[in-house]
Amino acid sequence: MAMTGKRIDNDDVALINTSGAYGMLKGEWYACTPNGLFAGLKNHTVTAHEGGTITVSPSILVRGRPEESWHGFLEKGVWREC
């Protein structure tokens, strides 16, 4: 299942911490997975596209509280789970 993300451009951690959102905070890329886990992207390559979308590689793997995780892709602003 795919989900269209939303780019946040105002350095507001509260807005980036919204499911599907992504943006920069103090010069670093961050994202919030569709299931609400906050992900730092400093170990990923982030490519910005026209229109404000981004593609992140390699895949994003986030582990949260016990038994909570998300693994998938953010491509041209669209989230897709593995």
C-alpha cells in the first residue's frame, strides 16, 4: 500500500513528526513513517526533485518500541512498505 507524503519546510519538528511527513531540521533530513515512527536520514542519500518531493536510498528501516517497526521506501514523496 502506498501513501503520499508531505514535505514540511519550516524546521518544525512537531509537523515533521506527523505520519508521512518529511523535511529538514537544522540542515539534516528527517521523516515520519506512515505508522508514525520518526526517522533520521543522515545515513541515507536524499535526492530532491522538482515540486518538493524527495527520494531516499537505500530503504528506510526504523525500529520503535518493542515489536514496532517500519521498512520501506520513500520515492518521489510516496511511501511504499516492503
